[in-house]
Amino acid sequence: MVKANGGSYYSCKMFREMEREIQEQQKNILMEKVEKLNREKEELMNKHEEEKKRMKLKMEEERQNYDNERKRREEEYKRDIKDMEEQKRRIQEELKKQKQQERQREEEEEK
């Protein structure tokens, strides 16, 4: 039988050693796969976190722009109201002045 195998043979001990080495190799392969999956998971989580940060910054920027635009419009509205009130005041003063002048003319005409 040994002769039929080319002069080599496997003992039980050798077979167990080979089996142990094969299992060790399989374990190493599985560990490498697990490590690779963990790295990929970590990369995806990092990418996701970066995307969340980017979106948060973008939303904050948009909110800030909205707030700035709202404040600008509010200030513009206040200026417009103030201008209108000032214009109304001038018109009232002008009307009052015209009425006074009209009264004076009437009084002078009556004399």
C-alpha cells in the first residue's frame, strides 16, 4: 500500500495535523472576511456620518439664508412704513398749511 502511494503514507497524527492546519486556514480566511466586512461597514458608517454632517450644514445654511432674507424683508417693510408715515405727515402738514393760507386769504378778502 505504501508502495502504491509512491512511498508515502499518512499516519493518524499526520492526518490530524493536516486537518488542524486546514481548519486554521479556514479560520484565517473567515477572520479576513470578517475584518474586511468590518472595514467596509466602518467606511459606510463614516460616509454616512459625513453625509449627515454635510446635510446638517446645508440645512443650517439654508435656515440662516431664510432668516437673513426674512430680516431683510422685515427691515424693508419697516422702512416702507416709516416712509409712508413720513409722507402722510408731510401731506397733512401741507394741507394744514394750505388751509391756513386759505383762511388768511379769506380774512384779507373780508376786510
